[in-house]
Amino acid sequence: MLTSQRKQRILQRLQRDGQVVAKALSDEWGISEDTVRRDLRELAAEGQLQRVHGGALPASAAVGDLRLRQQLAPDEKRLLGQAGAALVRPGQVVILDGGTTSLQVVQHLPLHLHATVVTHSPVVAAALAGHVHIEVLGLGGRLYRHSMVHVGASVVEAAGRLRADLFLMGVTGVHAEAGLTTGDFEEAAVKRALHQRAAETVVLASSDKLGAASPFTVAALGDITTLVVPATAPGRIQQELRATGVDLVLAS
């Protein structure tokens, strides 16, 4: 079997099963594990999968910059934004993550809502300018341009002084085994810090992030309060996520 054929079959197996195991492929195809691992390394370098111990998981499609990600699953993100905004109660202190789904949350918050929103995203903070009854607190640090959020020690330190009612968190990967992941080490650290300071953490995830993984772990699925996904998410993935015990809510 040619290298290109093996790689294509690996990607097809990933799409079908949601994961591949190097030893299983080695035994099935009668080739060495080293050959399979080399294929996985090369596919990972191309951004087509995420390597894990013993094999690989699908890579998240949410790897483009903010402008490109705004074009991914816009209808799903609108529904997720509605679902997230509906969770915000008057008088609450709410942490709102960066990202395109968070911008949809802002668009669906009532203009008469009285609340406090804490965010490390200057884009989200600016989008809240028209909500005159919402107090907006920005956490400053180094600007991570890919996601247009502030990261670094200053953000983590400021997060430690918060006591929030709710954290609406975004991630780039949601996987039954790998948990909640994102593509940048410092961004993952900020998300963990914010998660630890909220009474409830709700993750809003579009279909392109489900069953996928990114390099840096944020939290296990069992650590959050609720996972909100589109009602149109594949049934197999919904079953896998429910099997972890996470409170899964379908946005429609």
C-alpha cells in the first residue's frame, strides 16, 4: 500500500470511528507500527489530525483566525448564542470567553439586561458597548491575535480575584476521551483560571468542534456544569458525550 493510500485510509477511519490506534492499524494492514506512527506524524504536521498516546484523534476545524471562524457554522453559532444568552440572569456576574460564538451571545443579550460581564476579549468588550446597563470589565494582558483575546500571567492573576456566577466558555475541541481542548498553551491556562472562578461553567460548542481535539487541555467534560451543542450534531457523537456523564443540552 502506498503512503498516500495509507494516509487516506487513516483519515477515512478517523471520520468513521472518531479515533485510530496505531497498533490496531499495524496488525490489520500488516505493516510496522513505526510506519503507522510516521504517517500519523506527517498528517499531524499537515493539521489533519491530533496525535495522542497510541494513536490519533480528529483535529479541530476551528483553527483559522477570528475572521475565518466567523464563516464556520454561522447558523449553529446563532442558536448557541441564543442558548447562552438565555442562561444569563439579571444581576449576575458573567465571564464571557472570546470567539465567534461569544459574539453571538452578545447579540442575543437583551438591551435592558442589568448585569456585569467580565471578558478577556477586547472584541467582545467592544460588542457590549450598546448594552448600557451591562457593566463591562476587561482583563488585560498580551494580545493573542489568533483568537483576539488577552492571555498571560496578568489575566490569570486578575481571574483569581473574581467570583462569577457563570462562565460561558468556548473551546476548539470537545472529545469524550480527550475532554475540552484548545490550540494555544496560554489561552488554555486563562480558560482554566476563569473556569475555576465561576460557580457554573457552560461550554458552547458548534459541530465542527465535536469529536475533535486540540493540543492543550482545558478541563475534563465532567468538570463543567453543562455542554450545549447543536441539535443537529451527529447521533454517534451525542451518545459518546452523554456516556461521559456530562449534562448535554441540544440547541435548536
